[in-house]
Amino acid sequence: MAVTRIDCDIHPAVGGTRTTLLPYLSDHWKEQVVSRAIDGLDLTSYPPSMPLSGRADWRPANGARPGSDLAMVQKGAFDQLGASHAILNVLYGAQAVFDAYMAADFCKAINDWIAAEWLARDSRLRASIVVPMQAPDLAIEEIERRAADNRFVSILVLAQGETLLGRRHFWPVYQLAEKYKLPLAIHAGTQYRQAPSSAGWPSHRYEYYFVEAQAFQAQILSLIYEGVFGKYPDLKVVLMESGVSWLPAFMWRANKTWRGVRVEVPWVEREPASIIRDNFRVTMQPFDAPSDAKSVEEIIDQIGSEKMFLFASDYPHWQFDGDDPIPPNLPKSIIAKMCVDNPLETFPRLSLN
Amino acid sequence: MSEVIDRPLRDDEKPAATRLRIVDCDVHPSLRSTDDLNEFLPRRWQQHLKEYGSHLRTPYLFTTPYPRSSPLIARRDAWPPTGGPPGSDLDFMRKQHLDPLDVEFGILQVLDLFIFSQQNLEFGAAIQRAINDWQLAFWTHRDPRLKASILVGQDGTDLAIAEIERCAKIGEYIQINVSPRANEPLGRRRYWPIYERAQALDLPLGIHVGGYGGHAPTGRPIMSRSTSPTRTPLPRSLRASSSRACRSAFQS
């Protein structure tokens, strides 16, 4: 491990509730998942066989879900893509269960599984806490349960849940996030409670994947306009697998409308773009930039903060070919910051030892 | 299996003078696996099914958002000894259901793959067509007591009409099945061309509980469990009913 490079977004895969998670479920849910055959909670957002969900060379030969095998993940994320540390973000359906009791136990099982079978086996790994945001009180219980374990470095939620993330019933979660220095990691994905596009239900997978940017934009505005950062100024929010290059236009428009009608939200005392630069971070796969260096430089310049960018490969999702997970044409100064300084600043619990 | 079903007639019991005729209007055949559809599905859609699977307005790929109280909502004794899911083995269906209950006719209602709720309409149409062919080849042609339904997704209205016309030419189907939860309520005028064809062909409309309409099943708010008492499975005015067409099909 020559160079420090912190990969802020990789995905281990849960095989199933009756297999992977079974030993970690409470007795009640152990019995329930077996007798009722409750399984297959893979998110509609990421069909395991869909090309985006796993690059061909990162798929286990036996047909298992990409990201399900620790040795393969180590080989891919560390040996091949050159990370020195990596943050595990589990995308499984526990966050989308309607039944809050079931959701809470499944989330707890996922976190226990990650601690026992991933974090304990490779000291380079860190993880986000999977929480049942369906029931903020139970989410808080789960965060408290993990708070003493610094290998958990953030709180993971899906970009599209039951309500917008700025709503006040979530604030106790943010209070705890700030207290324990756990950034809120909002990852692409949906509970499918409403249409994923604000204009209706798309027919196709990639149409859905594309319009997730709308959801991220809505969440940014919600968190700012509801006043979350007035109350919790040290809360950091990480946009994961959101895409990056849509940010400049969004920030301009957010500023313009705020200037015009901020009488509606007098508690938002600064321009939204300024709050975004201070409190939001973004992972760099996918980046979605034009292919020439000048355009990339302009986008970085327009976003206006080198602190916002976090290195991520999004392993095993198929965002790029080859062995270089860093988007082409990024200025050198950005690369150095996004691989080490920015992740360490964003995830204060992350120590390199 | 219950004692009543298995018990043979005793010597002192005589068959009734008139036979109680049974038409079971809701029998669920299942695919053994989606591979059963391969012979009816163009290669392009076979690959789509394998890679992308269903695209439904629900959070999960391989289960419902309200995990059922029993696996596949089936009676525990309904799992065939041959190993497939409940409803996938015709011989077992005969032995367990059609023969002992003396079912004269059984109307097939296919729920596999939630096929009339597929968001990708072209994919939905391809598997609806495959399922409609599969009902004949795997079921009704092997047991004339069973009757097939034309499954269509009403949001791809033009595709649905084409499929209804195709199946009507075959002439072996006894109803048209649509989703109880489409983009809009069933009475909206955009769906009327389907009803026009149904009336012209004298085929009733079957609306089986299920499907994903993109709204909370309660209307509002979202319930936590499938057993919540507020659940209204179907608009009352739109229940499936048998018609002259059905009866004539049974009598032929």
C-alpha cells in the first residue's frame, strides 16, 4: 500500500435474508424469514444481473451477486483500482421495508454482518450504518448501537424514501449524526414509494437511473430550505452515485430563486450554493463530464469548492472500463484532495490505522 | 390434504341424483421457472428477462413489499412433490384439486411476473404474449377442463388490442385479464378501446387482485403490513363476472 487513497463508495452484496443475514437476525425474524420465505429483497434500483450493477470482470464465476465475495472485492477495489481504504455501502432492501419492526431488525442484521464478516476481516474497510429511516426512533437506536465502533463512519439512506429528508421528523437522526460526527450518506436508490421522476413513472431502467439526479436535487433543497443546517451546522451530507456535473446549473438556479423569494425561508441566511459548498460532498463516480480537459476544469471551477469531491470507484458497478477509477482530465490538485484530505475531513471517524 | 378430500365414498353412500357442477373461476397455474417461457419468447426478450427482470412499481425485485404469511401465499400442502412452485405441476393439480373436487371447468388466472404491471410496455407485451401461448401449450391443451385468459397490460393499449385480436383468432380464450392497478382507474376513456373489443368478442373482463399501480394500496396513507384492515383489494364496481361468452365456452 504505497499511496493513501480512500474509496468512499463500494458495494458489498447481501446474498439473502435466509442465507447471508440469517445468523444475525433476532429469533423472531429468524423464524419469520424461514417460515414465510421472506427473501429476495434486492432493490428494484439495482437488478443484480443488470450490466450497471456489476462489471463483467467483477462478477463471481458462480453467478453470485457482484460484490458478494470478500476476496474478489479486495482484489478489485484494493489491488486493481488502487484504494488503500474503502467505505462499504450496502444497498439491500432493508431500507425499503414497509414494516418498521422488520426493517429495523434487517438493518441491524446487515450492520452486524458487515462488522463480523467484512470489517473484522480486513482493516482497510470501513462502513456506513444502514438505518431504518421508516421509523426515525428505530434509526436512532441503530445509530446509538454503532456509535462506539469507529469503523462505522457514516449513516446510509436512499435518495428516494417516503418523504423528503429535510422534514423535521428526521431531525433527531441529524442531531445524532452531528454528535457522533457521522455524515449522512445519501445514495442513489429508491424505496419506490412514489414515481422516481417528478413527472411520472419511467418505462426503462436507465431512464430511472438518470432521473435520480432530480431526487438528489430535491433532497438538497429540502435539507437547506427546511433549515437543517441552521440547527445542525456541522452536519455533512454526502451525495453518493449522484453524478456531479449537474451541480453548477443547479447551484446557480438555487441561488437565483433564493435571492428572489427568500422571504419564504428567512431562516436560510446564506445562498444555497454556499451551504452546499460547506455542508455537502459528492462522490466522483459517475462524474458525467464532457471528454475535454477544458470543460472538466470549468465544471470544477463552477462548483467552486475543491473540498466537495470524494474519490469513489463505485465498485462493482460498471461506471468505467480499465483499472483507473479516476475520471479523466481532472486537475491534479483535485485528485490529491479528493483521495485523502477531503475524505478525512468528511468522515472524521475514519482513521487510517 | 384434508380428510374430506381423500375419503372415498362408503358403500352406504350413493352419488347424488343430480351432479353439482363446479366451475372454478380462479385457478393459478405457475411457471416452473421463467425458462418455461423461452419457447414462446423472442431471444431479445429472453435476454432482457434474464438481465433486467421485471420492472415494476415496487421496491423489490424478487418479493412483494408485503412479505406474505406463507411462502408464495400458497397452502402448505400445495407444493408439488416434483419440486416446482405451487401450481406448476398439472398432474398434481389434477390429483389434488380438479379430480377430487370434480371441477368441471377451471379458469386460469396467471399471476406470475405480475405481467400486466410491467413498466416496460414492449417487454410486458412480449411476456404477456408468451404467457398466453404457454397457457394453451402447458395447460389447456393438456387438460380440456382448463380455460385460458388473455392477459394484457392496459397501459400499452394498442399492444393490448393487438394481443386480444391475436388470441381471439385462436379462439380458445374465455376472458380478458387486465390489471386492477394501472396508470389510471379502469373507467378512464383511454382504456375504452379494450372494452369495445371485449364486448365485440363477447369476452368478460377479469380483474384479479394484485399488480402495482404506483400508488399506496390504501390510497393514503401507506400501510405497514399486508393484513392492514383498510386494504381495499378492488374497486367494487369492477369485479370480474362470467357472461354468456363464458357459459358458451363451457358448453362447447
